[in-house]
Amino acid sequence: MKSPRTPDNEEPAAERACDFRPVDKGFTEEMALAEAERCLNCKKPFCVEGCPVNINIPRFIEQIREKDFGGALDTIREDSMLPAICGRVCPQENQCEGKCVRGKKSEPVAIGQLERFLGDRPELASTPKMAPKNGKKVAVVGSGPSGITCAGELARNGFDVTVFEAFFTGGGVLVYGIPEFRLPKAVVKRFDAIYVATGAGLPKFLNVPGENLPNVFFANEYLTRVNLMKANKFPEYDTPTKHGKNVVVFGGGNVAMDAVRTAKRLGAEHAIIAYRRTEDEMPCRRAERRQGPEDGTRRA
């Protein structure tokens, strides 16, 4: 039986490209229930094989169908404590959704959107089961997604965990590297505690003349200035991002797309992605590939 995929609940491109409001508003309960009905509950769930942490996807979707949202969230939390984040930023089209049987003849089930729907309702989950304290202490250096996950799992297994962070706020790349329009900081701040993980902050150099000239930024630095230091509110905040009307970003991954879409929101008339391969080979999420041109960016 053919059943069309539930469309993403996105803000109009003409409006969202002018500010940093979240692009995707997420599924309503009605949308989530409709999408859950599309799951075939396969005997051999290839979607689970496609998930890096092997979440029991058919079970949590079946629980959504039964309106047992708390139970569905508990199912995800058996393997992942970051559903609100993973539901937003994981490349589902190459992982769980990429393996979905429905995707062979039509569109795959919107697993990422269903995960996010549950992750945005943390109050429905049961209190995690905690192992008795084992008397051992662990220091986690770095509070990015790796650190948060490590710390959470250690705490759940009875360790006394302390997380250390170099920045004045926790979250790592989730805070400084991903723009508000893709991952609102309020979602990251739901965590009350933070391990040392080295993070994803080092840039890749192009080794071309001029890359160290003024007003040439590495994407991570550029995004950090905006996401962490409020450069988008200059001069209210004293961190500038000086660029002209024409901005070119080299690369085709999620960081490049975040940077070029941020530049457009900061007033660039021409925000351009320069990528050496074809559009289909761009490693960014499919949604980013579509939303970028809708926001007014283009490819060289």
C-alpha cells in the first residue's frame, strides 16, 4: 500500500532566511502518528542495522502508533540519550532511513523526525535506571556530544563523573559549531551535566595562497563567532564577522552548509558554495542541500 511521506514542518524560506529561527518546527502529534503508520514493522529491520547505536526503531515507532510516547522515548534511551539532537542533525538518509525498506520503492519512513518528536518531550520519559555507586571516579574532558554521551553512560553505570570544559559553556560543537536555525541552543542546554573529548574544532587547511588574509575565516571560527560570541548581534555584542556582499564557502559538508546559510542571514547578497564534486556527492544532509538554495544560497 502506497502512503506518502509526511512533509517536514518547515518555516517558509522567504521568512526563515532573514533570521536564526529554527528552520524545521518538528512534527506535531498528528503528523507523528500519521508517519508512524507508514512503518511496515519488518521482520528483518534493516533500519536498525543502519543506526550507529542500533536503536530498536520498529519498537519505538510501534509505541508511537499506540500513543505510548513515554515508552517510545524509553526505548530510544536504552541506546541513546540524545534523541532531540540526533533527530535534528544525524544524516538519517545515509543511516537508518537509508536502509528503510519503504525507501526502495517510495520514500523511507521519517525516522529522524519521529526521534526528534520524542526527544522534544523529555518529561514523558521514565527516570533512568541507575546502577549502585561503585566508588570509582571518572574525569571526562570535553562536553561535546561524545563527552556528554560518555558521562551519561558512566553515571548510569555507577561512576562518579566530573566533566571538564575549556569554554565557558558546555555542549562542544553542538553549541559553537551548529547554527541556531538547525539546532537551537535551548535543546542542548537541557543537559545538567557534562567528559574530556577533544572535539571537532581543528580546521582543514586548503594550502592555497591568501587563506591567511584578513576576512578569510575557517568555518569553525566563523560559526563560533556567531553561535557562541553573538556576532550576529554586532554591535550589541563586540565580536564582528567582517565580510562583504559576496561570500564563498569551500566544501560541501554540513559545516560548509551551516556557514554559507549563516552568511546569507548576516546580509551577504551572494552566498556561494564552492564544491569540487557533483551535488549528489555533497556529504551534507539532503535537507541541507535542499534548504540552502531555498534560503538564497547557490553553488559555484
